[in-house]
Amino acid sequence: MKRNFIMTMLAAICLVACAETKTEIKVTGDLGDPKPTFLTNMFNRQSLAEGQVGDGVVTFTVDTVEPVIAIIGRSADGRQPLCAVIIDGKPIEVTIKDGNAEVTKGSESNMRLTEAMERVNMAGSPMEDLMNEYGEAHRKYNGQVPDSLMQGFNKRYEDIAADITATQKQIIQENKDNLVPIYFLRTGGDSFDVEFVEAFLKDYKYKDSKMLEPVVASISGEKNKLPGAPVVDFVGKDLNGKECHLTDYVGKGKYVLVDFWASWCGPCRAEMPNVKANYEKYKDKGFEVVGISFDNDKAAWEKGVKDLGITWPQISDLKGWECAASDLYNIKGIPATVFFGPDGKVIKANLRGEELGKTLAEYLDK
């Protein structure tokens, strides 16, 4: 009985100690108006603390149970972000100057993040000149920028984007023992290929962090789109409310284009005539299209199908961006497609425009 009492007390003390661990963040300099009194979790937008203003300083006090990456901002909805900080139990000081905020004092992880952001900003600095030049050309040619100029703009954009990604990858590799990589892995979208992320996570100190769960899920979804990957089933309902599976169509002996779209998606509607034209051309040659809608309103979905003249099968769980297929195939933007062979294995992903017709011709014009 005595031993159980001692163990219970030790556990209670531990819990209290964990709950009482706090991180203090002070924001100074040109606070502006509205003042930066909002501190939110960077990834789920939950409020972590409300800043207290006094003597030209905004102070946040945060209970720290486990490390978290947060955003200091001027609005509760996160639309006026100023600075990212790593809350890890050590005091942080942020200084605002000329509208820009940066960590001037904090843990090693925070200082490394500040340095990393400077390097990324430096890599991306040519983008401002590029945007200005494009704007001037757009005005000069009344929106009809010559193809020769556009090709140059596109090439420069791609080069700058590549430099930014290369810088971020180098930063990630240099910080295997701290939380800095989580910031870039979560904000980098699909900039990093699956092989790079998987290789890094194998030896990463914080590979089991909850903050990386979406990254791990994205890797799984990306793998499901790689050539040779077998179809991963998605269950939803058709326009008649009948439950159906993606595997009702994929892997049944036809070439199948799975088209992720939504009635509210402008680019999806713009691409639909191209999908329709290819469907009409190849439907009698063993080709099928299956639409997976990211709608959340059945009436809007039905109207979209009717207005666009879509005649191929449709599936949806009517959950919008929370659609289960989004995670299964790591769909971050629509329209998106995955092209499956008769055996139910992926041939290619993200076929649009002319590339769709070329690929279909390669496999079906025989």
C-alpha cells in the first residue's frame, strides 16, 4: 500500500511539473496597429495564448507540455502572420522592425530557424524583380505578353523555385537534431520528393513527432500515385446515393483515368472539355473515366455534372477537402488525375491538357 501511494504521488508531481513548464515570449519594437497579440499553433490554428500589452511590449506565456511551432500574428484567423517561433520551454524575444519580425533571442532551434528563414528569403529574393518585370510586361502588352517573353519568365520562375527548394533541402539535412526541419517539411508542400523525405526521416531525431503525421500520410499518398502502384480503394456514393467503390471500375480490364474535381473548381471546369474530348475519342477502345468529386453539396455536384455534360461514373463522400480520397492519393490541389492500366496499377499521375491526349494515344491507338 505504501509503495502504491508513493508511486501515485510521484506521478501526480510529474503531471503538475509538466503542466507548469512555461515558455515566455516577448515581442518588442514597432508593434504597429493592430498589435501582435495572437499566438496560434501553426498547423491546426488553435490559439495558444493571448498577448498582454504593456510598456511597448507584448508578452505571451504558454504552457509547454511538448514542443510546438507557433505563429505570432495580428489577427486571430492567422491572416496577418508576423513570425514563426518554436515553443520549447526557453524564453523567446521577437523584434519588429520596418514591418518585419524575427527572433532575436531564443533556444538554439529558434536561432537556427531564424537563420534558415534568412537563407530561404535570400534564395527567393530574385522573385520580386521577376514579378515586377512581369507586371511591367503585362501592362505594356495589355495582358497579351508575347510567348517568347513568357517562356523566359517561366524559365526564371522555375530556376528560382528550384533554388529555394535546394536551399530548404540543405537546411533540412543540416538540422537532424532539432525541430527546424518540421517547419520546412510541413510548409514545403510537394517540393520534396518522396525518396528525399523518407531517407531523411529514417535518422531524424523527431521523426515520431505528431507534427509530422501529415507528412508521413503525404508520403503514403504519393506512393499510391507512383507508376506500378496498385489501386487503393475509395468508398463513396454515386449520384443516385448508391454505395460504390473505386475498385468497381479500376482493375477490371480497362484503362481508367481517375479525375479528382469539384463543381466549384474553376480550373476543373476549364479542363473538363479536354477530358470529355478524350473520353469520346477512346471510350470504345477500352477507356473509362471515373470522377471523384470534392464537393460537399450534392445539389451543386449534380448541377455541375449536368452543366458540364459529364457522362462517366461519379463517386463522392461529399466531404469537400476532407474527402477520404484526398489523403489516399495526397491530393493537395484540383484538378488532379491518376491514370490506371487494365491491371489496376498506376501508369501516370497528373495528366492534363495535351499530355493527357498524348498518353492515351500511346496506350490506346494501336
